[in-house]
Amino acid sequence: MTRPAFKRILLKLSGEVLMGSGQFGIDPETVDRVAGEIAAAKEAGFELCVVVGGGNIFRGLAGAAKGFDRTSADYMGMLATVMNALAVQNALEKIGCDTRVQSAIPMASVCEPYIRRKAVRHMEKGRIVIFAAGTGNPFFTTDTTAALRAAEMNCDALFKGTSVDGIYNADPKQVPDAVRYESISFDQVLTDNLKVMDASAIALCRENHIPIVVFNIREEANLAKVLAGEGTATIVQN
Ligand code: UDP
């Protein structure tokens, strides 16, 4: 089945993608490979912005479970996303891509603060904008950030690059005959409580009519395929 091809895309990179085959942190080779695929997409005419997660370094919930105050832990998680954003920016600039990092938590000597109109202008000038520090608020996730920024930037779709090739009716690691959906509605994702993105991210995309394409970004050259509407993925739409 061929899915629609979109023009302006928000790419969500979860932190775990950036750790490659490691258990923690940033794997430079993986970051370079992903950056190369983002650059190729740009070259192919897509307008791209990126939201990076931080789970490869620190997650607020995990920190809270170990005794950190939840809000402090969430700020630590948001700071982790800034490290990932700088790594992705560095890899993109090495191969000649013009980029900007905008952080929802202002840190003037490191990157720009998040200013929507400025981010739009960067994209119009052909730059890839990388959004860091989530929404800037504790108790949120970078999935919700991705939905929010996709809406703010008028993106045609949100591409969630992850470690699985779509959404299944059960966990494919536990249930061998689990079936992958080609297409599924926002409502079904919510009512069946399918673990794709958190409910607030799904609801935000549903309200703003932003389809979500879930695909495996660990598979080499897969980003180009799914951006072209091909390859294995699941699309969530109204
Ligand atoms: N986070 C937050 N507010 C946000 C976005 C992220 O507090 O708006 C924190 C939260 O603690 C989260 C961490 O940053 O666990 C890293 O983000 P996330 O877990 O979404 O990263 P991913 O799973 O995509 O790697």
C-alpha cells in the first residue's frame, strides 16, 4: 500500500535511536548515519524540522522512581534532549546542512531560544530546525513536544522514527503473531490504548489533523522510503 507523500515534515527522533546498539548515551556513528538521511531528505525537497528525545541519557520518570524530585528529574530529562540536539546539529553541519537548534529552555550561549516565528523563518530559508528541551515544562514528553511543534510549524505530518516498523495489535516481542496496522485511526489508538505515543500527543495530532507515520529509523535508508510514502510503516490518521 502506498501512503500519501507529505512536504513539510516534523521528524521525531527518540533518544534511544541515537544510542545505536549501545545501552546508553550517544553513538556518533549512528548520529552521522541519521544526519545523512535527514540531509538526503532535505536534498530531495522535503522541508524538515526535528524534535529530539532524551531517553538515551535521562528520563524524568525513571529518575523520580530512584528518588529524584519529579520536576527536577524532568528538567534533567529536558537538558538531556539539548545534548542530543547539539549532537544532531553537529553531524548535520559536518555534511554541509544549515541548521539551528532552538531550546524551549533559554540558554543563550548554547543555542537559540524557541521562538515560533523565527523557527518558521529558518525553515523558509531552507534551514533544518532542531527543537530541544521538549516543551520546557515538566510532566510532558518529547512526543507531546513533537505534536505541538508539528502543529505550530504547520507540518503536513509527524514522522516518528523509532525501533519498530509500525504499530501492532499486540507487542510483537511478546506475541509472535501480532499484526501490524497499515493504517489506523487516532480514536482506535486511544481506545485500544496502543503504545505509540502518549495520549496527549495523539489527541493533539487528532485535533489538528496531523497524520503520524510510525516507522523504524534504525533500518538504514528507511527514512527516504517512508517519506516517499513507501516502505513499512503505520499511518495514524482521522
Ligand atoms: N521532558 C519534560 N518535558 C517535556 C519533554 C521532555 O519534562 O516537554 C523530560 C521528561 O523527563 C522525559 C525526558 O525529558 O522523560 C526525555 O524525553 P523523552 O522521554 O520524551 O525522550 P524519548 O523517549 O523520546 O527519548
